[in-house]
Amino acid sequence: EKIKNIYRKRRDLFVEGLRKLGWKVNMPLATFYLWIRIPGGKSSIEFTQYLLEECGIMVTPGVGFGPSGEGYIRIALTVNEEKLKEALNRLEKIRVK
């Protein structure tokens, strides 16, 4: 139960933070991964590279999990809350549409 609460808190923090930045994110029910639709029409690989170059954030391109993953990125919530807050601060540098 303690571990579930840790991941729930991380999930809530990151999803709400992304929403405040204009991202359209569904709240997952039970996982420590977020699958997020890519804003702006880039491929999942292009957007992954963009996040790394512009924000210093590494995520996984959805297409790496098969063709139905194209158009999405996967973010692992395995880092602590401070790192998640830092990632949100870095994401403020880009604007999503």
C-alpha cells in the first residue's frame, strides 16, 4: 500500500502539472507509466528527440511498443517528486498546441 501511495502521488503531481502547461493527459488508473498523446503532429521519435534536445528530458517513444504506440510518448514515474517537478519546470520552455 505504501508503494501504491508513492506512485499515486507522483502520478497526480505530474498529470496535474502537465495539464497546467496545456497538455491533454488522461489520468491512468493503475500504473507508474503515463502514456501521453503527442501535441503538435510530430512522430513519437521526433518528439522524443525534441524533448531531449530542448528540455533535457528523456522519454520513450510510443512506437517502440508497436505501431499503435505512434503518436504517444511513455513517461516512467520512477523518479522522485523533485525530479518530476524539475521535468515540469523544463517543459515550461516549450509550448504545446
